[in-house]
Amino acid sequence: MIKLRKDPGRDFILLNLSDPQLSDGEWEAGHKNRAILEYTVSETIKRVSPDLITISGDLAWAGQTRAYHMLADLVESYGIPWCAVWGNHDNQDGPGYIDSIADYYLSKAHFVYEKGDKALGNGNYVISVESGGRIISGVIMMDSHDRMPYTKEDGTVDSGWAKLLPEQIVWYEEQVNALRASGCPDSVLIMHIPVYAYRDALAAAYLPDADKKAITPLDSALGIGWKDDFRSSYGVTYESIGSYPADDGVFEVIHKLGHTKILIAGHDHVNNTVINYRGVDLVYSLKCGAGCYWDPRLNGGTVVRFGDGGIRDLGHCYIDVSHLL
């Protein structure tokens, strides 16, 4: 495990940035999208003062090497430990390309990362947050790949967004058991593509007649659209959930083990819901910047705070960039 230290009596703060996804051209000096991303990163870091920055996939576009390098140079410039998982767009040029990008990132002094077992993808690893000689929480980073085939009800085979491999689920269980054996009370799991249970959670939490696309972030925070049992939920759903099309079985393992309390995904840029589903917060991170597609109202980062006893709370940090539009 990668070890990071928490100061006793002070929260350890994780800031997740998701889907920055600029192209080489958008990183040219003076480009509006570059200015939006740089401002968003700078302001979020200024407000949050994180101890660790995580990026939950789609860092750029596969093959756009300059964009990957520019993003790494930007985040590295803050001198804060940072790490990433890869998204579907990162994975589209195959394992060799991801490996080369990982090598460049690993040359950065503050990048904390392990490639892990190549059979599982690239970047399945665990960060332990430690204080006073004990692990107070774990951050589990997992590669959710790109696309995979699936068999539809009529027997035909189609392609959909990927899921974790069965071997990765075994690996996840091993990491949780190791954390628990060390006395670690809880963990956060970060990946790019949401697991199938995000669909189940949304169906369970929303009122059947709720017009999801008409609900604003403020409406949601005031409880509009949620069933009574899910009034602690918040965030909006402006696009369909881009998980693997069939139940992937991941959530049942998470629920059975009972250790991971927060699962953070990216991928769907205009969703930012936080739904506590069967004891686990299923979180869509705020998107960071204007890359690919976005909603300027849903811009910024997602924050997890760890206290001396483990996870303390989570929330979104919104950054207004209207002056740059």
C-alpha cells in the first residue's frame, strides 16, 4: 500500500477531480477551455486545501499525449500528493499507451501510483491514510477499462461500457480484508465508470413522477424529487447512467464486506448525485472543467474528509466560472 500521513487532530482532505478531458488543441495558450480548467483546479485547491488529489478518469483523450503531459504538469505544480485512475477515453489506445502515460506521471515527484497486476488493467492500488501508527482509512483505486461485450435478453451480443473484471472483484475483497485486518475501519473506492448499482439506487431514491432534468441543484438540496427515505440525498441526474448494461455484481460484494462507505465515479459529466444506498454513498463526482461536454452549474470537485476515526463527511465544492464563458 501507498502510505500517506494524517496529522493527529486535523482532518485529512481528499479532493477528487473528474473528467478534465481537454484535447491537445484545448491546451493551447489562450484557449477558453484551458482557462476554465486551470481556474477550476486553482480555486478548488485554494478553497479545499487538500492533502491528496485524486482524478477519477478521462484525464484527456487517448493519443493526445501533450494533453496528458500538460494536465500532469498543472496538478504537479501545486506540490500536493496526487493520483489517478484511468477512464474509458484514456484506455481507448490500449494498454501500451496507458503504460507510457503512467510512466510520465510516475516521473513526477508528487504522483503516488502503482500500476499493479497487468491482468487487472493499469492502476489498481490502495492508499492508506495513517495517523499515530495506525491506518485510519483506505482509498482503493480501480481501473474500470473502456467497453465490453454483453449478451442481451434476446441472445444477441452488443457492446456497452465496461465493468470490473471478476479477478478485480477478488482483488478488491483481498484489499478490504487486508485493511480490516490492520484495524482500518472504512474505505473509499474510486473508479471512472459507475457500477450497475447506480441504476438501482436512482430507481429507489427518486419519486416516480420526478422530472429529473427539470430539478436544479438547489431544488435537489431542498429535498425536491427524492422519496422520504432518501431525503439526505442530493445532486442532479441530467443524463442516463453509463454503467455496464447488466448487473455486474460489484455492489453485492461491497455491501457484503461492509467496509467501503463511499464509492466515487465520474464518466457521466452532467450527473452529480450523492445517494446513500444500503449504507454506501454512491457518488458522482463533480466534473472539472469544460472538456468534452459539461454543464457550467456542475463544475468543481468532490471532497472527502477523514477524521481520526475514519471517514467524517463528503460534499461537492462548486466553482463558478461564469466570468470565463
